[in-house]
Amino acid sequence: MNKFILILSVFLTGLLLTGCTLGVENDERALTVYTDRHYDTDQELFDQFTEETGIAVNVVKAGSDELINRLRTEGADTAADVFIVADAGRLHQAKENDLLQAVESDVITANVPANYRDVDNQWFGLTVRARVIVFHPDRVSEDDLSTYEDLTDPKWNGRVVVRSSANIYNQSLIASFLSINGESATRSFIAGLVANFARTPEGNDRDQAKAVMAGLADVAIMNTYYMGKMANSSDPYEVEVANALRVFFPNQDTTGTHVNISGAAVTKHSDNVAEAVAFIEFLTSPTAQALFAEANYEYPVNPDVDAAELLESWGDFIAQDIPLTDLGTFAQEATILMDEEGWN
């Protein structure tokens, strides 16, 4: 009898260690997502994925740098399966730190154009945002606007606002200039832009629009989706600002408007690769892309999905034709140049 009890005890212990119970199959599946995005839309999509697949999605939110450092520190012990971040430069950084893995998926390849995914299939775009010039039509005519570079002209002295150089959107903008124009021209652009600042950079993109509305400046450099967010804000003043200002896509006759992406990747040490790939396939599908477009006012990466009505009302535009990996390649040099030329 004692021998039987010992054998039974060993058997039950083995079941517990494998997460099973007698007579019950363990079919619970879950993903852990590290993300720096903070939008309700994302959670709605995560919940929809769980409803459709039965795969739970555990979300860890933090800043992009913090998440990259966490992945680096955790190494093979990380719980993260998917890494989502709102900048191609950060995705490139994660790749360079050997934190991601290549995946093959015909579904993702069909959903995401080549210019919005990594050449080695280590990350994939989810949404696109353009960094544009926003202006007040009572003080600026659209005919007065042309390129980012034109904002260095003395006619714009004291009339330009933009957030600080610490912001990743501006670092990526300057990285794109380095990719296209080289160091000398980019340095001159930064110096000329800084000379025309209406104030020391402060606040977020919404604050730049509000500064233009208040007459502190006439033009702002900011991301398109903030205009969409403000136009549909619960704050009546933000709605007023968005309705009063106009969007201009610069460099349409030269190098194109700067764009960036939010993107997703499967982490190097994911224990749930198949589920992680299915998750990215879902997020790039027409259904998910339509929700990104309508609820968060970002341009979809999937070419089969239309942009939100508000974004379409601004018209089509030509984007910069550069590999988005360049935003990471030139990020450090961009930051150094901005510091040296006084972009605080």
C-alpha cells in the first residue's frame, strides 16, 4: 500500500508541474505584450483577438526605452512575446540589441507593404502617422507653405513652434533628413529652424496646436493623428482648435512628407511564437486596421483599408521614400546635431 501511495504521489506531482489536473485538459493560452502605446483602441483590439482565438493578452505598458531596457535585462527569462512601440527607430534599436526574431508569415507580408516592414522580417508596421505643418489660415496662406526647409527662411522668424528635441518624433524627423540630405544640410536646417522658434520648445503636439491658436506662433510641426484626436476630443477647446487650424503636407514637390509608424515584433525569447505571429496577423488584418484608422486617426498600413474620413479630407500626400530603418540608424547623430545647434 505504501508503494502504491508513493507512485500515486509522484504521478500527481508531475501533473501539477505540467499545469494539468486529472481529467482536465489544459488549453489555456496567453500572450504577454510589452507596449508603449496608451490608446483605448489597442485594448479593444486585444480583447477582440482574445474573443476570436481564446488566446488571452496580458499587457505591460511603459516607455519605449524602459521596455527595451527591460527586454535586455530579462534576456531569456522575459515573459514578453510581442513588442509594440510607436516609432520605427525604436524597433530598429530593439533589433540591433538582438531582442527580436525573424518570422515568416504570408498573411503579414500581404497585409504590410515592404516599406513598412523590416527587411529581415523582424518587425512590421501597424499604423502610419505623418509629421506635418499645421497653420492658422487667418495668418498664413497655404500658398506661403512649401517645405520643412522653407521654415528656416527669415520670414518665419518667431512664428514656429515644435516640441523638444528629446521627443522621439522630432529625432526621427531629423534622422530622415540625415538619410536624405546628409550631415551638412541637416545641420543648417536645424540651425535655421531654431532661429525661427517662437518660444523654447515645451509641451506635446497638442500644445503646439494650442500655441498657434493662441497667437503665440503661426505654424506648428506635429503629427496628423493629434489633429484627429483633438477634433474628436471631449474637451470643447481642443475641438475648437482642431476645427480652426489646417493641415499642410510639406515637400510634395521634393522629398515627400516625413512619416513614421507604430509597429510590432515577436521577441527573441518568446515561448509562444505561433500565437504571437497570429496576433500580428490579426492586428494587420482589414478588420483591425479599420478600427485603428477610425478610432485613433492613424493611417492604416494595410493598403486595402481606407483612412478615416477626416484624414481623407486632408487629401493624399507623397511620403518620404526612405527605408524606415534609417530612422534608427541615424537617431544618435540626429540627437547630437539637435543638441549642438541649440534645439532644447
